[in-house]
Amino acid sequence: MRGIDLRIGIVTFPISQAGVIPLANLIAVLSPLSSELYLITGGAGYSFFAENRNVHLYAVEHSARGKVTFTRAVDYVWTQLRISRQMMRLARNVNLWIFFIGGEGLVLPMLTAKLLGRGAVVASAGSGLKVAQARGDPLAKVAALLQGITYRLSDRIIMYSERLVDEHGLQKYRNKISIAKKHFIDFDKFKAKRKFDDRDNLVGYIGALSRVKGIPNLLEAIPRILAEKSDVKFVIGGDGELKGEVEKYLAEENLNGKAGYVGWIPHDELPDCLNKLRLLVLPSYTEGLPNIVLEAMACGTPVLATAVGGIPDVITDGETGFIMENNSPECIARDVIRALKHPRLAQMAHNASSLIEREYTYEKAVERYRNILVNLK
């Protein structure tokens, strides 16, 4: 949209706490590119940005009345209608809509954008379809259909990594896909504060407590690791559907002395937490490019993760971190021990922080998005 004064609107499905920081990063990146910025969101997203004067905020509620498939589908349609109504109210204010978290399934809001003659971009934040498939959700086929319609109607699809095009089966849309990361790190906060050699053998997981993140597998790996390396301790931080299962497992396996659950960690406390870790583990089935990986690396904390999403773009096994072959309990245990025993672990921590400092600045994130948006037709 070269030569046009951009007035950008961001649309998300109502989000959880885990989506707040990715959304905040996107808003920060788009702010210098848009004369006015509008946000339609709900849940933790609305609560977080309620006092933000840099964005015009509009609420949308999602009523989740149960687990019955038909009821869920009806509730989902009603939420899309609520979003579309807000978009119509902003018809004169916005000339470009960006669909973010949950946006790949918002067919009715996408149709609204097109009927209003506005530009429409899907900025992928991971794959809701992949998550639904991993959970065995009976609505996964419907999600696939909705995603296909949304992608076909969009003017541009922004992905974090070229790898995601093939991983998510989006080759047919390659002519409208651009690669750009919205990720950037606040290096005043996320930096190595504690020397790596002064850190204990503390292994951590920080993130959503869900099956798609591989949490049950990680829990099963802990006793296997302790059987071979008894000087290791574990900390699990986060919240989600498996919170009770995590607490129960740690108690029943008598791991409370070696493994602890600390609940949700506020973002401003993450730097200190990451600086205590010797290794961060992320055994996910699917990802985009998790902020926690970049934040850990910036703090000089090596990461062991599965080769999903954009993770292999930043983690080269044995150089800037570790990649596990799969996320089975056996593989997780084997790779945690491999990482902790690696003779160049401290050097890897340095390599990781250097990479993030070089590639994930705020200025580079803004420029990546500027190059895409100004060239939209």
C-alpha cells in the first residue's frame, strides 16, 4: 500500500495470558507504521491493553458454554459475528486489517474486510489447526476448511519461517506468503546477568501447560533423568489445562524435592528466572517461533527443543542449542543428559545470546513488516 496512509486494525480471537506478549510485540512493531492503530480482541488481551493509549481498543467476548461439539460451533460463529460487527463500526477508520492469534479461522471477519474493500493480512502466530489435530478435536476438519477459506481470501499471509510453509501444508498459497518475524527482544531486560558457570544444574520448562506442548512426556522424562544424573533439579512454570495433572504427578512420584511447579511467571520476572537455568526444555508437537526460546537465548540459557515451526532457524544443534529427534520421554531424557554433559555448553550459551542480539532487534522487526505492508496491492 505504497503512498497510502496506513490505518491498521488488528483482529484476534479472544486470547489467553500466553498470547499477550506476542500480541504486544506485534502492536509495538506496527505502531510506527500506522497513523492510528485499532485492536479488536478479548480475554486477557483486552485486560492487558485496557490502559494502553497507543491503541484504540474494542472488546469482543467469547461464550464457551461447554464441550459439546454443536454448542462449541455455535459459540464460535457468534463470536465471529461480534468481531465482524466491530469491524463494520470501524469501516471508515481502518484501511488494512491484520488477523493475528486465532485469525486463520475467522472466515466471517475476513469476508467483512473484503466486502468493505479493505486490505486483509493473516499474520500467522502458529497453527490453530495443528493444535486441534494434536488434541484430536472433532472440529479439526472444520478448522481446516475455515483456514483454507481465510487464506484464499487474504491479500497476504505472513509466516515466521519458510519452514512453516511446508510444515503447515501451505504450498498452494506460496505466491502470497511473505516471511517476516515480528519478534524482538528488550535487551535491557533480557540479558545474561549470571555467569553460566555459576548456575546450578537447574532445568526448566516455561509456557502453557498443555498436551500440545508435550508436558506429559516431559513429566515422564524427569525420573529417567534423575536415575542417571541425580544432581539435576527441575522447575516448571506456566498455567493451563494440565496444571492439576502436573501438580498431581510431582506429588505422586515423590519429586517435590527435585522438581517444583511455580505457577504462572509474570513477564517482568522471566529474566531473573531464565538466568537461574542451565537448560530450558520445550518438547512441543507444534510451534510458531516461541518468544520464550528467544528470551532464554538472550539470557545466555541454552534451549533444548523439538524441530518444529521456526525453532530450527535459531537453534543449530551443538552450536546455539540442542534439537531433540522427537518428544518421547526417552528422547527428552537422553537429550537433557546429553546437553548437561556437553563440554561446550557455556560456549553454546554465548553463541545463542550473540545470535539473538544480532538478529532480533526492534528496528529489524519494524523494517521486516514495513517492507511487506508498503508493497501490498
